[in-house]
Amino acid sequence: MKYKEIFMRRALQLAKNGLGMTSPNPMVGCVIERNGVILSEGWHYKKRMLHAEALTINNIKNKYLFFDCTLYVTLEPCVHFGETPPCVDLIIRNNIPRVVVGIQDPCDKVKGLGIQKLRKYGIEVIENVLINECRFLNKRFFTFYEKKRPYIILKWAQSDDGFIYSYSENKKDNWISGIHARQLNHKWRSEEDSVLVGRKTVLNDNPKLNVRKWFGINPIRIFIDKKLSISNSHFILDGSQHTIVFTEKYKKNTENIEYIQISFEKKIINQILNFLYKKKILSLIVEGGKKTLESFIKENVWDESRVFICDVLLKSGLKAPEIDGIFYKKINIDKDQLKVFNLR
Ligand SMILES: NC(=O)c1ccc[n+]([C@@H]2O[C@H](COP(=O)([O-])OP(=O)(O)OC[C@H]3O[C@@H](n4cnc5c(N)ncnc54)[C@H](OP(=O)(O)O)[C@@H]3O)[C@@H](O)[C@H]2O)c1
């Protein structure tokens, strides 16, 4: 491995600690190295908290050490005042002579300006070290700024014979996947900003859509209910978690529930995604049912699909959606198989 890549890999490792915590900010990791030794390291823990660079620089009390140090950071340092002052200014003030950047920040307020300012002050900047890994780390953040919509994951579980739901009366419960697949799904919820389901899924399954079998922040719950037919007795309207209902009717918001009026004459998915973009919601996991998943597939607005092929036969029921993506990976989760596809 090349010298610079060793330290960038460590910065990437650190950045991943922020998964599910930093949105709408990106995950960022940082390392300060001198003569092959790491003097300080850090990552962006959570939105509104210090950026990775500030945390890493502040850890070093003896500022004279900086004179021949290199700072490695997975994403271009910010140059604007947000909730914290610009990291670029901190690097300049501390006379750090060299900065290695994983990838340019895609957001308009930065987009190369951070690197430009560092160079203007005589700092050597080496760009694009492990660029693909740094981009993948922040796939949600890059999709949001480049496509002006959240990063979208379609998720469902289907029986080995291709059904997502059985109409049979005597099924024990609605679960098709095993407990480990379900636990993994809770982990996924903790990683995304929002989770969306259709009206019939709310009606048939009464899902809580929270993070119970893992730890982390609950996603914002979203569902489509044209006529506001779902009663308050359903978990999704219990107010325990921020919830957004897309509807054609007017209803006053309550403490944790927002009712957003949209036109059902126009493309619904576009209206939903535009709203989420304006709210700075970086990612969305769509958990069914069939009609809802298929509306995203039809519009070709998704980035990743995660499909559990489960160790049960339903023989009849609601057919699973069909998706044409690029096969990415296959993992066995207990008796179930997870297949992941990316958009072509
Ligand atoms: N195995 C799994 O992974 C899994 C996951 C989730 C759900 N499910 C199963 O799937 C079943 C439900 O699937 P489903 O296809 O019947 O229903 P669904 O997708 O849950 O809900 C469909 C309803 O949501 C609204 N909706 C969704 N997308 C819309 C769009 N683009 N435009 C307008 N309205 C939209 C409509 O409500 P209106 O009728 O009010 O217009 C539509 O009838 C459930 O029984 C559930 O158990 C399985």
C-alpha cells in the first residue's frame, strides 16, 4: 500500500464511526501524521458537533509540532461558516504545511474552494487519494448534492417462490425473513434519515418503523395516505417519532406528525423527493409494499436494492417486485440470502 493511502485508510475507518449520526453533514475522518507516526486522529461524531479536522487539530496541545506534519482528511475541508467555523482557516492558522484530501466536497458552498484557499496560503494539497472509497463512504451525501434528492434504498423480503405477502388466513405472523435478517433491517434503519411505506402496509402490518433491535437514531417515518384513512390507533401515528404523511387532504400538524398536501394528479414520487430534498433529508429506505416499491422502480429513482430471499414457501400471494439492477453482492444471513443490486 502506498504511504499516503495507509493514513487515508485510517481516516476512512474513523469516519465510518459517524454512520447514522452526522446527517445532513457528511461522515468525515481525519489523521495528523508526522514522520510516519499518527499524532492525532478524529471523526465528525454528530451534526452540530466539531468537524473531524477541528477535533483532530485541537487534540494536539503542542502546536509547534505542526511545522512538518501532514493532515489527512477524507473530504475537502469546509471554507464557509456553518454551525462551526471554517476548517480551512483552522488549518491555515496552525501552519500545517501539507493536506491530503480524499475527495472534493460536492456542496456548492465548498466545491473546490477549500482546496483553493489552502493553496493560496502556501499549503501543499494532494487531492483524490482513495477517491472511490471516499466517495462510497458518503454515497448519501454525494447523491443528495448531485441528484438533488435523497439516496434511495429499496428493501423487501420475499419467499423462495417469489412472494412478499401471503393471503392465507392461517399464517402465524407476517414475517417472511428470519430474526437475523430483521435485526439487520433495524441496523439499516439506524443508518438512514427516513423510512417510507405504502398505506396498505400500514393497514396490514401496523409497523412501528423504529430502531428496536439495534441502537441508534430512529429514522423519520413517511407514508402515503391519499384520503387520510389510517386511524390514530396505528403505531405510525402514535407521535413517538417524527412522522410525515403525504396526502391530498388538509390536516393540521400535531407535535410530531406533519401532514403534507400533494397532488395525486401529478407524479407522486417526484413531489415526495422534492419535499425531502428541501428538508435536507439525505437518505430514504423504502420498505414496501409492492405498489410503493414499484412506483420507485417505474420512475427509475433508486440507488440500491436490498432483497432478502427467505427460506419459506408461500405458494401464493402478492408477487415480489421485479428489479433490473447491477448485481453487487450476495450474503447469507442465517437461512436467508441477501442480494444487493445497484441502479444501472
Ligand atoms: N415482504 C416484504 O418485505 C413486505 C414489505 C412491506 C409490505 N409487505 C406487504 O405488502 C402488502 C402491501 O403491498 P401493496 O402493494 O398492496 O400496498 P402498499 O405498497 O403498501 O400500499 C399501496 C398504497 O399506498 C399508496 N401509494 C403507494 N405508492 C403510491 C403512488 N406512487 N401513488 C399513489 N399512491 C401510492 C396507495 O394508497 P391509496 O390506496 O390510499 O391510494 C396505494 O394503494 C402488505 O400486505 C404487506 O404485508 C411486504
